[in-house]
Amino acid sequence: MKRLVAAAVGGAVAVGAVPVVLCSLGFTGAGIAASSIAAKMMSAAAIANGGGVSAGGLVATLQSVGAAGLSTSSNVLLGTIGSAFGAWLAGSPSSPPPAGPEAEEDQPEENVPEVEPPKAPLKSDEHDK
């Protein structure tokens, strides 16, 4: 059930975020907003193309989507990808499952040094003479 809800939310967010993001960048229904990122992109594209923005380029496509929205097929594709991503996020474990009490007994404790028994001093031949 958790994955189903996450998939629905992921799809809705993906489809709903596109117009919001494009408008915040300056690609509005009334045209490119002055002093926006879109205006800077359009200026750079115009300089690169010798004074005009090429049809079918990135700036023209984003402006078209900002003004008219995405097509139905694009919304379906975007919603599908958002749903898959949401379901994937819901299915990924955020933390490992807790170990049971019997598993704790089998594991050595952390930060406990292993102590070796003391060794007997070595005898030297010089002291025996």
C-alpha cells in the first residue's frame, strides 16, 4: 500500500512540477519574463545563433511548453516516470532491519579489545652461566 501511494504522489508531483518550474524560470504564458533565467538563456542562444533564437531549440521548446503546457502523451510519460521513481523510493529501505536478541549474543561487542594472556619472560643464556 505504501508503494501505491508513493507511486501516485510521484506521478502527480512530476506532472504538476513542470509548469511551476518553467514559470519560476521565466517561461510564462505571456512570453519570456524580463530579467529572468529564461531571458538570459534567450540572450545567450541569440548571440550563439547570430541574432535569432532557432526554432526547435531548447529555449523555443521550453517557451512553448511554458505557454501551452505539455502534450497529453508527454504528461503520461512524465507521470509514468514519476510514479516509478516514487514507488522505487518507497521500496528502498531507509535503515537495516533491527537484529533480534539472539543475533546480538553471537556478535562480539564493539570497541572491546581482545586481551591475550601475559607471556612468560624469555630466559637468556648469559644469566645461566
